[in-house]
Amino acid sequence: MKKFIIYCLKPLSFLPALAVMYMIFSFSGQTGTESGSLSHEISYQIVSVADKVLNKNLTENEKQIYTDRIEHPVRKLAHMTEYCILALCVSFPLYVYGVRGFLLFLFAGLFCVGFACTDEFHQSFIAGREPSKKDVLIDSTGALIGILSVQIFCHGFLRSKKGK
């Protein structure tokens, strides 16, 4: 009975990946104006927190200048982060199923890069957005970091368990 329950529950381990994919798809469905506004607001919040932490007492104009400076890197870091999280959510269940080493890189990597490509294609239908090969490369880098993290964490965890 226990094996049957585990057999039934294992496919549910991919639900977090589906949730992340939905989140990415939702962000990609925003118009260029909505997406730019969100990036600007997040960048402004980062500058405001840094201003408080560093006790710089920036004027509103100075905050806007710094916000404009960091908005593009923040946007690209968001791309990388969401695909890193997707790779984590895909790689952990695959690892549990016994997919490890090069095959994990291959399956999880192809899945994440494929999703990044379809996501950029999806953006071509959204007002004010356009597909970008550079974004696919950034997304793929985030996915690689996520897959590497799973490989390192799980390998280290399993090795330390065997040593005890």
C-alpha cells in the first residue's frame, strides 16, 4: 500500500514546476508598459531600501536617477532568477526519479531552454513586447545555475548520508 501511495504522489512533485511556469507565462503576458512599470517599481524599492540601510538621505530626484540606472540589470536578474527557480522545481523531482549527472543536465536543461524559447515566442504576440535571443541566453544561464545547485546539493547530501 505504501508503494502505491508513493507511486501516486510522485507525479505531484512536478506541481511546483507547473506553478512557476504559470507565473513566468503570466509575467510574459503583461504589455510592455505593464512590464516596464513593474520593473521600475521594483528598482525604485531597491533604491529606497538601500537609501535607508546606507543612510544616504537621497532626494527623490537622486532616487529616480539610481532607479533608472539599475532597472535594466534588475530586469535581467529577474529573468535569470525565475528560470533558476524553474530549473530547481524541474530538477529535484527528476533527481528523485533517478535522473542524475549528464542526463539531469540534458533533460532539465532542454526543458527549461525549450520553455524559455516558447516564452519569448509568446511575447511576440503581446503589445509592446518582442522576443529576444539574449533573454533566452539569460534564462538558460539561470536554468544552468538551478540544475548545478540541485546536482551539488543532492550529491553532497547523499554522500554525507552514506558516510554516516
